[in-house]
Amino acid sequence: MRPGQLEANDFEVAILRQMSRKVPALTGMIGQLRVLSRKFTGVGSFTEFQRNEADSDAGESPITLDGLIKMPRVPNGMGAVLFFAGGRPKCLETFTFDSEHWDGVFDGFSIDTA
């Protein structure tokens, strides 16, 4: 991933696709999302998205990821939650469990939905 990348990366897209199973209206938005900023906290990240038109079908309630993000060097895995504003994705938060360190590298991740 290059610095300043405006599109969602593979990790973010995989999480959003999994979340769209809960909220189908999200499916059509994923390819249109533009990233405003990414912040890595050492135990997760925040990806802020640009918000334009409202889409009331998506609602306003946060969506949690059903499943566990398996990440190399993060023994207990990770979770994610997507926040909305005006019916559009506002912020994707990822987090480790038990405050385990994550350096932001997502090579080799998988999402276990079992």
C-alpha cells in the first residue's frame, strides 16, 4: 500500500464485503469509497471515508464484523466495526483483542466466519 492511497485497500475491502452480508446496501458503496485518512494505533486502525450522498438503505447503526480476523503475529485475532453518517460509511475501526500489538501490516490475513 502506498502512502496517500485514496481507495480502500485489500484488507479494508475484505472486511467491508463480509459486513455487506449483514447490510446489502453496503455492497454497491464499497467500490465508490474514498479514503480521507488512516490512523494506526498500535492495537488497530481507523479509516475515515469521504461522505457524499446519503443512502438511507444502509441505516445509521454501526455494523460489527461477524467473524474473526486472523492476522499473523496477532495471536488472539482482530475485530472490526463500521460507523455510518447520513447512511454512508464514515469510519472503519479495526482492533486487536487483549490489546495485542499490531503494526498495520495485513499480509497473510484471513477472515474466519465459522
